[in-house]
Amino acid sequence: MQASSQDSRVTAVEDERESSGGPSEPAFGERNTKIASLEKLASFEEIYQKSQLRAAMPTARWDILKVADMIASEHLHGLSPAGKHSALRMALEAAGVAVEDMLQDAVQRQRVLNEYEEHQRKRLEGFERLKLGDNERLSEEMEAICSQYRMRIATGVQEIERERAVFRDWQERKEREHRRISEAASACVSGESSASSDVSISRLLEKNSGRLRELA
């Protein structure tokens, strides 16, 4: 039952290849589009914008990213951690921004990034399962085709050996026929028996012609 199914699958693939003039993509390959490729992932800014991220301040002028930019700025470059802390506290107090709001914003952004990462991880796992499934089906189909081609190759080798055997048999019979003809031709020229198949009929003709000339 399994062999019949395999032959049917191979026949279907070959029919499709012959009708299209060459190898074609498997039908199940079309399902690859169900899960988008992960080649382009969203930027952090796009992730923040698409999320339900609540602004720390009503005007959204301050957030944890602005604090990160301040820490990396040239103005605070070279300061000790304590010096940076003091400078940031002064800037936040001057702007009327609570430290708790910045911490809350940091927690929200990390949560959003983690959620996006988890979502993309699940997409990747689904993509891998789909591709591995396709690869397995391709391997089975390829093995079925290769198996049939191996059988064809073996059959071709057997046919060659049969033809060689037929030709060798004919050559042996041809040698016997040569020997038979040579013996008959030799008997026509002389009374000596010749069992060799190498007797040249042309030489016998020349020899016989010489005798005929002598008799004339």
C-alpha cells in the first residue's frame, strides 16, 4: 500500500514536470506565505508607537528614553555615577517630573519589548515548523523520485548486459561460421584440411588463380 502511494506521488510529480517543461515548486510550498518572513523586524520606535504605551507625562516631553539620551550626552560625559545621578535629579526636579514616572515608563517599555520578542519568537517557531515540514515532504518526494531513477538505471545496466550477451553469442556463432566457410574454401583449393578460422579467402583465391594459370 505504501509503495503504491509512493509510485503515485512520483508519477504525479513527473507529469507536472513534463507538462511545465522542467522542475516545478511543490504545491505545498504555497503555504509558506502563511507565516511572514522575519527578515525585517520592527524598530524600537515602531514597537513603542504600536503598543498601548502610556506616556509618563501628559505632554509626553519626558520619558525614560530622554533620560538615557541625557546620560549619553557630552554634558555628562566623564562624570561619576553619583555625579550623573545628581545632574539627572536636578533636571527632573526642574522639569517637575517625578522619578516614579520615569521608572514606570521604563517598566512599560521593557514589558512592550519583551512582549514583542515573545510574539516574534512564536512566529519564528511556527516558521521553523512549517519549513521543516516542507523539507521533510520534499525529502520524501525526492527519495521517491531517486528510488524510481535508481530502478531505471539498474534496468538500463541489465539491458546493456543482455545486449552484450546477445552480441557475444553472435560473435561466437560468427567465428564458427567463418571457420566453416574457411574449411569449405580450403577444401576447394587443396586436399589439406584447415581448421583455422584465420584462413584468408583472398589468399586462397590468389593461390587457386595461380594454379589455373599454370594449367592453362
